[in-house]
Amino acid sequence: MIYADNAATTKLDLDAFNAMRPFLLEDYSNASQPYSFAKASKKALKNARESIAKCINAEPNEIFFTSGGTESDNWALKGIVNLHKPNSVIITSEFEHHAVLNSCKYLESCGYKAKYIRPTKEGFITPKSLKSAISENAVLSSVMMANNEIGTIQPIKELCAVAHENGLIFHTDAVQALGHIRVDVKDLNIDMLSCSAHKFNGPKGIGFLYIKNGVEIQPYINGGAQEGGMRGGTENISAVVGMAKALEKNIAAIAENTEHLQKLEQTIVHLLSSAKIDYIRNGAQPQISGNLSLSFKGAEGEMLLHRLDLMGIMVSTGSACDSQNTQISHVLKAIAAPNEYAKGTIRISLGKDNTTDEAVKIAKALIHILKGK
Ligand code: PLP
């Protein structure tokens, strides 16, 4: 099998797995207990929080462990907006992940208002478009750091500055960015940032929300005193430890991984172009390396996905067929991808373990399907 769907999830890093093991089999205590057996769990939790904070240049008490990206996004949006009076406004973009979009829909059903900024055709939210979307009663702005379908990296520092100049809190969903590009919360000056371990070779079902000291937010899960009383529930120590290990490793190897992934991308793009395949790559640079959203003229994305699957290649699609129509994803619609191409979209998301040989096989498989050669 060739796995090329790393934006959906990644393989657990072996060192992360080995770091997790003792906390499942030996040091399995509840970190909240006062007895000596709980010392190892407490220490592991503290170390992991410190290590993760260091990776994004935050303070340890600004890191709140959650069950992943979806929970972090829900918490960031609802936890802030709920503190404000109904008809307060949240400003986001049309091409956010559904964790953000559906949180906004929920808030709208509670009487709040949401504004969705349209990205440029190249896949960017500009500071100018954020500025013109800000209206009276706007309290929060949420724009993702990197888009999960087309990989475009947003100008977060500039967007955050615009939000702050207008008195808004700024949140970013960095699920597709962390571990792939450098993230420094102090330099960006952001207020909240959502992350998910399984996108950077950590375990599934664990993530965190960074909340800058001083930002007022409601707790999300009411329960025990865990996470400073902000997010109740017995901590998943092994997952937290695995997340910290995977993040440290990926961050240490960002330059090397980026170079490798860019070579793999170029291999695919070069082979497709040499075979005169009619396609477009969605989004423009800067993009997350290894993320290739390709739209093939006259093709069906779902057909391509299944044909590649039969050849042992796993990718995802940007369009899905129902009985009558091909549904184009909200991201492709937002960037106004041309219809004759958009229907034939697949996302190839390469990871650090993919090889040049695999990139060649993916390109050749596509050429075979599209040209019958
Ligand atoms: N945000 C983005 C941009 C994502 O790509 C994803 C996952 O695909 C999520 C949020 C949700 O993360 P999780 O799977 O950890 O809930």
C-alpha cells in the first residue's frame, strides 16, 4: 500500500509509541491522586505540557489538553462567544474546517451572528478582507493557519494584527500547520490556537488548545479540577506523552521533512506535466509541503480515488458523487475552482515516510487511469 492521505491522519511515530507504552501498562495511575504511585503520571503530564509549550513558544499554563482539533475549535469559539451578548458577531472564513463552520452554525442558532469571508482564488484570506468584514459587535475572529484541502498558509500575523486593532480576539485552527511549519505564538501574537496530535505522527484523540494568559474564556467541559478547572476529565497521560514526543521530533526535523516533501511534490507534478495531463493545482504558495490538491479536467474525483485504491494508493477527494450530481467541496467552491476541473479533484498529501519511488508510482498510476497508458 502507498499511503498518501497524511492530511487525514498520520502513522504513529515509533518513538512516540514507545514513550506512551509505560503509561498504559505500568504507570497507569490517575494523575490527580495524592499517593506516590501517581508521581510518574503527574511528572509526565508536567513534562509534556512544558515540552509542548516550548515547541510553540508558549508558557506551560497556556496549554490545555483536549481530545483533538474538533474539541479545541469548539471550545475556542463557544467559550469566547458565550461570554458576550446575543447578536455579537464572529468573523471566520468560508473555507474553514467543519469543526469551526459548524460551531459557528450552532452559535448562529443561539442568536449570535457569523460572517464568512470568501478567500481569494489563490486560497488566501487577506488582512484587507478581514478588515472590511469587521462590524460593530464583532468579538472574535477565527481563521485557519493552513487549509486542510489545498494547504495554503494564511498570513496569520497580519490577520491577528487587524483583529487586535479592532478589539477582536483572534483564534487560529493550526491543525494542519503544527509540526509542518514553525509556529511561534508570541511572535504571531495570537490569542488561541487549536492543534491535533494525529496530524503530526502523534496518537489520535488528543490535542490541545493554546489560550494566551489573560484571555477570558468559559470552561468547555465541566467536571473535575483537571486542566486548571477549565476542561474536566481524567487526563489521557499516554496520549499526552505521545503527542509531546511526536511534536518534538517533527519540529526538530521540519527543514529536512520540508525539503524531502517538496522533492516528492515536484516529482509528481513533473511527471504529470510531461505526460501532458490537463490539470490544475489548487491554491498558490505558500502551501504546506506535500499537500497537492489536483483537479483533472473532465475527470471524477471519486472515480480517481477508487481506481487508485484498487492500485493500492490511498488519497482523498475534493468532490463526492451522489446519484445525480458531483458535489464539490466547500473549499473548492470558496476558491471558485473552475467546474470542469473541480469535479475531478483529489488531494495527495505526502508524509515524511513517503519515498521518491512511491511518488513516481502515484504519478504513473494517475497517468495510466487518465490516459489509459
Ligand atoms: N481542523 C482542521 C483544519 C483539520 O484538518 C481537522 C482534521 O481533519 C480538524 C480540525 C479536526 O481535528 P480532529 O480530527 O483532531 O478532531
